[in-house]
Amino acid sequence: MEKINVRLKRTVDDSYEILVGSNLLSEIPKDLQKKGIGNRYALVTDHNVERLFGSRLQEIFRRENIQLPIVSFPAGEKSKNLRTFAELLGKIHSLGLDRKSAIIALGGGVVGDIAGFVAATYFRGIPFVQIPTTLLAMIDSSIGGKVGVDLEQGKNACGAFFQPKAVYVDIDFLEGLPRKELQSGLAEIIKHALIFDSRLFEFLEKSLRKLISKDKASWMHVIQKNCRIKAAVVEKDEKESGARKMLNYGHTVGHAIETVTRYKKFSHGEAVSMGMSFASRLSVKLGLLSEKESLRSTALLQAAGLPVRLPALPMGKMLEVMRKDKKSIGGKLSFVVLERIGNARHDVIVPEELVKEVIAPLMD
Ligand SMILES: NC(=O)c1ccc[n+]([C@@H]2O[C@H](COP(=O)([O-])OP(=O)(O)OC[C@H]3O[C@@H](n4cnc5c(N)ncnc54)[C@H](O)[C@@H]3O)[C@@H](O)[C@H]2O)c1
Ligand SMILES: [Zn+2]
């Protein structure tokens, strides 16, 4: 017998910059060239974002004598599937993009996830950059390289880790963002503050009104902070074995609510807000979090217009979904809980009886 070793130990440098600013779009073509990202480009986006910003971006590239063909698909989570993925790959191939070309993802998390997955797989991977246009994409989904699509069997069930080469966060996109989308991002921002940063939490308490009225300076501060938090988590734990798990705060119950209501009744942000309301009560019950801090957490969610009470949902089904959650450990329910505002703990196993006891009074 011959034994042939394929030695593939490697160190890769996937580092990249996140540029956060206002009026940033016109800088992008030059920055791409400076960084040596792509010699040809395709803009991947959804129909809404294309209508709102597609031609503006094309014009910015045209001024630098760069063509920017647009490949787009109908907006919404319903498009985040293998069919859209295959269509996009086909269109990009028809445009003649090669290994040195780059994909520019312009849009919310749906666009970023699917465009990133196209980039990860086209010719076994070509560079891509993110231009997030929703609050959620700015502070969460555009950073960290989780890309993919949903399967009928499960959300985000098919994908890869594939980091972008750069992220351009232009806060001017917030101007026309519907209130619902703003709230969705705010839920994840409040989550970041609760698990990692008590000073950010205080800032949010103080500045919520300004944020809701879209005060630019306040948003600049909040978005920069949140991008730093997400970047730090990804640096520590790219593939979700430790620190990145903290980001699941509020998400076990949140996902169960989304699944049981078939993703029809609540936005992700709303479901996570209810999940965080549960998780803070659980943290109190476990003797970790003080009553006062739990109330502060709930008050901030409410002030942001997010729900903190759950609808009456069948408990059996909720528990069944939670048992199957990828965060459960050997079928036992496990949660991220708070020790203080700004400090969390993950993989805390909790008996089902206690989960029921905490959820019941939160249900209408
Ligand atoms: N990859 C990750 O790490 C990660 C993290 C969190 C969420 N996600 C994914 O992100 C997705 C949700 O992202 P989302 O909330 O951004 O939703 P989305 O991409 O569907 O965008 C929401 C809506 O806002 C519109 N829109 C986008 N920008 C706009 C703007 N500036 N003005 C007006 N309308 C605008 C879109 O066309 C869409 O209709 C989910 O699929 C989720 O799984 C991924
Ligand atoms: Zn989330």
C-alpha cells in the first residue's frame, strides 16, 4: 500500500476594511482600484434597491469609466433560495465575468447573503464587496462572511463562510428606510449592547428619540460601535464555536416564534425582541440578572417600538422547535443569558419546565 499525504495546512489572510461614513458611494470605485479588487464588476441587488439606487451607483462607476451591469431579483426573503441563486449564477456567466471579476452586493441582508454565496461558488470563488442598505445589513449581516440561501426545509440551511473583500457602510441609506426595517436593525443593535457593551446600552437609552427621528450624528456613533462589535466577534470566532454564539441572544425563542407562526406574523426583529424579553426574564429566574436590569432591557425594547410580550402560541410546538434548534445540546435546551447589561454567557442548559414557567406569564 502506498500512502500519499496531501498536506494542506495553510494560513490565510482574509482581513478586510469596513468603511463607515456618509456620502461614501462616490469613493467606492477608486477604493476598489486602490485595493486591487476586481477588474470587472457586476452589481447584484433586489428590484426595490435597484429602482432606488441602481442608476446612481452605475453613474458613479461610469464617471470612472467602469461599466456596472446590474443583475437583480424580486425583493424579499422568498427570493433567498436555490432557484434565485442558480439564476444569478447564469446571468453572471452570461455577462462574461471571470475569476478576476468582483461582485458588488448592494442591498439588505437577503442580497448580501445570496450575492455572497454566488461569489463564493462562481468559478469556485471570486471576490465580492458589500454595500449594505438596511440597518440590519449595516451592523450585522454584511460583516462576518456567512453567506447562503434558505432551503424549504430550513432557513439559511445551505451556505458557506466566505468573507467580503471590503464593506462600505453609507449611513445615508437610512434616510428612506421604512420604519419597520429600522426597528428590525434596532433589535439587533439592542442585542449587541445587552450582551457586550453597557455604555452603548446607556447611549441607546439616552438617544433613542434622536435615532428614531434619524439624527445622523447619533446614527454614525451607533453604527460605528456596532460594526466594531460585530467585527471583534468575527475576529475572535469566525466559525461560531464560542464568542459568536453570544449573538444568538434572544434567538432561540425568536426562531421558535418565527417557525411556529410560519414566518408570516412577525419580522425577525420583532421575534428576536420577544426572545430577548424572554431571555432577560430567564436570566433573572436563574439568579444571574437583577430585576432592575431586566426591566431596563425590556423598557428599551418597548421604547424602540418592539414587542416584549408573546402571542398565545402552542407551548408544545414551541418546545419542539427549540429542541431541534442548532443551539440545543443533545436535545437539551440551551440559551444565551445575561449576567449584567453588557455581559452574557452562552450554552446555559435550562430544564424545559423552567422555560415554560418563564414563557407562560409573557404570553397574551
Ligand atoms: N449573514 C449574516 O450573518 C446574517 C445576519 C443576520 C441576518 N441575515 C439575513 O439577512 C436577511 C434579512 O436582511 P434585511 O432585514 O436587510 O432584509 P432584506 O434584505 O429583505 O431588506 C428588507 C427590505 O428593505 C428593502 N430595502 C433595502 N434597502 C433599502 C433602503 N435603503 N431603502 C428602502 N428600502 C430598502 C429591500 O428591498 C427589502 O424589501 C435574512 O435573510 C437573514 O437571514 C444574515
Ligand atoms: Zn438576528
